Amino acid sequence: MIDPSILRSDPDRLRESQRRRGESVTLIDDLVVADVAKREAQQRFDELRNEQKTLGKRIGPLQGALKKAADDGARITAQAELDVLMAQAQELAEQVKAADESADAAGAALDALWLQVSNLVNLESPVGGEEDFVVLAEVGTPRDFAAEGFEPRDHVELGQLLGAIDIDRGVKVSGSRFFYLTGPGALLEIALLNLAMQQATAHGLIPMITPTLVLPSAMEGTGFLGQAAENVYRIESDDMYLVGTSEVPLAGYHSDEIIDAGQLPLRYAGWSSCYRREAGSYGKDTKGIIRVHQFDKVEMFVYCRPEDAEAEHARLLEWEREFVDALEIPYRVIDVATGDLGSSAARKFDMEAWIPTQGTYREITSTSNTTEFQARRLRIRMRDADGTRPLATLNGTLCAMPRVIVALLENHQQADGSVVIPPALRPFMGGREVISPV
RNA sequence: GGAGGUGUCGCCUAGUCCGGUCUAUGGCGCCGCACUGCUAAUGCGGUUUGGGUCCGCCCAUCGCGAGUUCAAAUCUCGCCACCUCCGCCA
């Protein structure tokens, strides 16, 4: 949710943001109307309710006086006065009830509209659709396998040769887009987890292992029940959701809290399984483990002052790069275009790793500055000398296991099908330097 | 899963039986001011959160929701969380 006061002070800013995203601009006009209607309805209720309370305060003492009335004359006078008041109060009660209902309805209508409004885009974000990203950096040089004299194998074949990935049995047990990590593949994930957590804790992030099943409020607060809803698994019998990223439980962690500004920034590194339906991706990445329904991920999440958010965003990107640098994988960094930000992000940087057998870069990390958007929805605020106000939240991938494993296997393979483990990872692999075909 | 108990503005707490002067009491903590060589102590004032505002105030908020009533922290119903006991269980 965006600061509602902007709707009154500068609605064109909202319109411009919607326009850049390629989302509805007329929605803002509807909001303006609904906002006025809501305030009018609320004010009417407030006034009537005030009247009702004022009147009610006279009834109690009068009833007391009636009980203590000394003689019949006084009793009759008091009773008559009370009857008049009660008649007024009864009529007022009906009006209050009606006003309350229309104020509630106006409020609900306004809230429903607000939920459709995506976050204000950062004006630096390139305008356009998925293809309109800007490349910020390109790091490392893709290997020239032709010059080395062999055809690179894809990660599916390598995974099989090494006994590291078992896709067939994943499909047998759980259906398409599921897999097992086996032997060295499982050890590789554990090593990556350890390397990621070592780096995270070195930078002062707090390690977290989070719930992966959450209530609707957490899912909605993080903005995943909007455009992304079709990719979320819902447990119908218990009205809960499986998270697609630990961003959800990490954001929900401080929901309904007011955090002392002195404690900020709060930085977490959460490890969890992630579940994605991948609806609408039929035919894409059907082979291999680039796009799967369940995987594990280490996610960074930051709560900070809104004025520090852009610097934090740069920091998250730096930490992501540090991790991929350590793995010696060629990559590029892109500034994601406004049409591809998702509802929560004001700005988003993706890292894309070079995948030799695809001859292209594929997303392996994503870091978003969601400014105060999620914090407002989740009622997370900070308190400083200026009072209480929403804070900013940011998130960034430190290590999404399957895609990093794909990049490692494909980029570090040798002619005989073995794979060299990058030195940074070796301490977490018992010193092993190479994984060889079984 | 079953039985009983509890849920009040940061923390603790009064109020709930018997509805109205609750505009929610008191203590601790915190903030400001005064006094003070400094600290402490003491005194005075402030201290839930959100919304509206003609900047006087007004409205909502007592775990959440619904209901009864002229009027609900208080009565009724449903839900949630926690505690105790029983059952089951990795």
C-alpha cells in the first residue's frame, strides 16, 4: 500500500507510476472518488455517534434520579423526561447503525481499490516491458568450449553422470518439475548453504529458519495474492499458503510491530524451501531444474529507514555479487524495467548467470526495494524523534539452490564430465576439488 | 483431539459478577520541566494506536469478529492465542 495522503496531495504521481508500469491509470480516478466518499461517510458516522454518546450520558443519571425520586410528582416528571430521551436515542441508534454500515462499505470499497495499486516506481527504473531492462554490469568471461575442444554437457546430463541430480525419480514420486538432489548434489546444496550463511553472518545478518506455511494475512501483506496469486499453492483444508520465498515469513516476522529506530537496520538471512505452481509456464524450461515447483533458497531481508532504502538496496546487490563472484560464475546485472517489477517493488536488480548450453544469461538472484509498500500492508512502523511512521523493507536472493547448482555444473565442467568445485566452496565439501562421474 | 483457566493503552495491574460519572486505575519504564556541584532522590506535567479536524476538539480502538441494548472493557455467541491437565505423536 502507498501513502494514502499522496492521493490527495499529488494524484498525478500515482497516475505516472501506473502509466510506467503499464497498469490502469483510471484506477486512480476511481480512488479519488472512493476516498472522498469514504471520508464523507466516516464523518457522518462520527458526528452521529458523538450525538448518540452525548445523549446516552444523560440517560444513566436520569434513571438514577428516577429510582431515588422522593414523591410521585418528581417521579412522573423524571419519567416523562426519560421517555423523550429514550425516543430520541432510539431513533438516533438507527441512524448511527445505518451510517456505520455505509462508512464500513465505503471503507471496504476504498481498501479494495488500494489493494490493486502497485507500488510507486522509482523514476530511475527503465520504463517498458520484460525486454526493456538495462544492463548495469557484465562480469567474467563465458568459457570458449570450442577452443577447449569439447561440447559442454547440460546440467541434466552432468547431474546424471555425477549422480547428483535425479529428475526421473522426482517426476515419478511428485510429478513434473520435481527432482531429487543425490550424493554430491545434496552435499553441494549443503555446502552452498554453509557458504551463504558464513557470508551472511560475516556481514551481520541474522540467520533465520522460517515457517513455509503461512496465513492469508502474511501472503496478502507481502503482495503475493495480487498478480502473482496463480503461482501460489493454497492449502484449502486449512486456509493457508505455501510460501514461494522466505521473503513472506521474513516480512511477516515484524508485522503489527513498532520498531525503535535505533534498532534499524534489521537484516536477516532466511533459509527455507520455496513452492511455486509455475502456472502459465508450460513448455518453458521443461528440461532440468531451472524451473521447479519446490526448491531451497537463502534470502536476505532488510527493515530500514525509508531514507536509507536505496543505499541498502545497493548493499544487497553487492552481497549478491560477492557470493556469485566467489563461485566464479560469469554473470550480468540488470536494472529491471517498470513493467516487470511485480506489484511490490519500486526498483529491482536481477543477476543473471551465464548458462553455456543455453548460450544466454538466466536469472539467479533478484533484489527488490519495496520501500514502504509491504510495511504499510503489514503494519510495520518505526519510532524515532519525529514520531511513528512506516519503515522500508527490501529483499534479495543470496542463493537459490537449483539455479546456482545448474550454473556451477555447467560453467565448471571438464571434458570428462567431471566438475571443478570453486575454491570458496571446498572447505564446505570436505576439501574436495572435483566431483567426478560415478 | 478432550476438559478447565486466562487475554485491558511498552511491561505489570484495577475495572468485568451487578452495562451508563471508563474521558480505562495504579505502579514500573520512558520523555519534558523544576530543584541540584554531578548523579541519585524528590516534585510537577506528559506517555496506546489509527483516522478526521472549523486546531477547540471529535471518532474508533480493552485478543479478533458478530449479536443484544438508547448505551458494551463489562452481557451472549463464534473464532484465535497462551497456560494447566488428559489423550495421541516425530
